[in-house]
Amino acid sequence: MKKISDRVCKIEPSGIRKFFDLAQKEKDIITLGIGEPDFDVPEKIKDRAIRAIENSYNHYTSNYGLLELREKISKKLRKFNKISADPEKEILITTGSSEGLDLAFRTLLNPNDEILIPSPSYVSYIPTTLLSGGIPVVVPAYEKDEFRLLPEEIEKRLTKRTKCIVLASPNNPTGAVLRRKDIEEIADIAIKNDLFVISDELYEYLIYDNEEHFSIASIPEMKERTITVNGFSKSYAMTGLRLGYVAASEEIIESMMKIHQYGMLCAPSISQYAALEFENCEKDVKAMAEIYEMRRNLLYKRLNEIDGISAVKPKGAFYIFPNIKQSKLSSENFAERLLKEAKVVVIPGNIFGKDGEGYVRISYSTSTENIEKALERIEKFMGNLNL
Ligand SMILES: Cc1ncc(COP(=O)(O)O)c(C=O)c1O
């Protein structure tokens, strides 16, 4: 008898982990591979977590999450995202945005429903679709468009079976930020074709050059057909505290809650209490974003000075996605050789979808000193390729 289900056999383990395992075997490594902030969690959140432990707030919360936290999130959604969401019925607290994404796919997809997924994009969208029985249809986002997903590329891939579009802005791994005009056109496509949108907005506060974050669910007709997925991992440096949230219509949230109730019960209580401080941490978030922006400027300038490498300027998140095609190496080969020969970890772009081939993801969630050292090593490595 075959032990493992067909659905699980269809998915591969994340390629990112493989690179960290390889890196473990090397010495004097500089890693530009990490997808999480290098900062400490803001003091106020930390203190609140300590108080929560001292006060023994170690019990289950409501399945939906603490009402007080949902109320604060609702206020933030109204103010920052221009989304109205009833804290009692239209918000669910999740275990990281990862769980929010998983619930979203499982709630919306029937077997063989097609879901449009930007490529390159975050590694979980395709496997989660497959586990939900859906069919991922990738929509390329091109370097010439600064990796922004364009409405016309979505339109070209619509079929009778299309159920849903995934939007991810700012994007991991490219740092692309979608333009308001494009989001409005994508909304028109969704309304005209009766589609849902799953909008992953996890990096919403990490946006540079005065770019704007625009939430598709703020368009009144889109509220009923959008699941906004968000969380505290990136903006608040809370990755290990595993806290996220989703906002959608009452009907969708109630359905997502059913899966959450049986699969997770509730998000971690201590993390929920700690997050009650999030609205008092605006300054910390801004300070982290300013440091990321400085590092991005450094990487953008210096990478483009290296022969054989070019990079578009990312507008958000903490990643840059340089083109390495002149090296004539595949993304995997480039990353493997850079690790072995220059002791620098980057992530091959193809891990984020086939349109990422020819690129690598460099994360700038590490010190300026590390970035400078890594850049010197990359320059030397490229020089040794004798292009
Ligand atoms: C675009 C994007 N969405 C979702 C996640 C999942 O993050 P978490 O579950 O920590 O909220 C990540 C993590 O890297 C990400 O980059």
C-alpha cells in the first residue's frame, strides 16, 4: 500500500532550506539568504509578552483570537488600509500569515479550480494550492516591468475554471510594489469574471521611495471577494512569535474559522497579548524600514557596478533580485558556486517560480558591514568567472 497521500507526493520540500543546509557545512559564511528581520522585537512588545507570561495568560483564547486584538487590527485596517472589517465577524487571528494563506486556499478552492499565482513569488503559494486540490497557473512578472504583475498578463490566463488571483505586494523575492492603477484594473477583472483575490500584504510597512501601499479590499466592490492576509512577522520582527491575521467577509471568515478551529484551535496566546502593543510601535517599524532602505540603496548601487550583474531597484520588502544571466550559469549553479567559492549565501531565483531562473534573491536583513563584505566577495567571484 502507498503510504503517503497523492497530494503530499505532489509537493517538494522548500529549496530555501536546502541552501541553509549546504551553508552549515561551510565556514566563514556571510548569509544574504535569510527571509526574516535581523532586528529584535520592539521593546514594548517584548515587555508585554513577559507580562503575559507572568500573568499566566497561557490559556486558549477565542478561536477567532482576542477580541481586543481584533479591535485594534480593525482600527488599523480602517486607518492604514482603508478597509472596513467588523472585529467580531470579519477578522480572524492566525498562526502567522502562513496559516492565513493555507486557510484562504483551502476555503476557496474546489478540486481543479485554477488559481493565478505571480511568478516569481513566495514559495508557499503553489504547494498550498496543490494541497488544497487546486491547479496553480503561474502569471509571469517581468524584469522590464520592475517585476510588477500586470493586469494584461492576468487577463491572458483566465479560463472558465479560474477561481482566484493571488496578489503579493510588496513581493518576496523581487521587492516589487504594485501600482494603484494596476490593482484597480485587476479589481475590474475580478469583478467582471466573478473571481476572488487573496492579497498577501505582509510587507506593507516596508516600502521605499515614497511608494504607496494600496489594499485591493479598500475598493468597495472588492471587499466581498478579497481575503486580505497579513501578520506581524516582518514589520514587527516577530517571525518566531507566529502571529498573523486575515480579513474578509463574514461568510468567508466563518468558513476559515472552521478549519482553524479544528487544525489550530487558536493562535499562540502569549503572542496575541504581546501584539496588543503593536499600535504603539510605529516609531520602531519606521526606524527598521529606514535602515532597510539604506541597505537597499547600498546593494542597488554596488551590485549594478559589478560586471555581469544588473538589478532593478526594489520598492519594498527586504530583498533585491539581481539578474545573473551574463554569468551563463543557472540560478542554482550560480548560488552553489558563490557559496563554495566566495562563501556567500544567496537563494536561487528559480525556487520562487520558473520565471525566477537567471536571477538570485539577496536579502538585506543583515548588517551593512556584512553586506559590504559580501559585495566585495561577489565582485571577486564575478571577476574570476572571466566573462
Ligand atoms: C510574502 C510572504 N507571505 C507570507 C510569509 C509567511 O510569513 P509568516 O507565516 O511568518 O507570517 C512570508 C515569509 O517569508 C512571505 O515572504
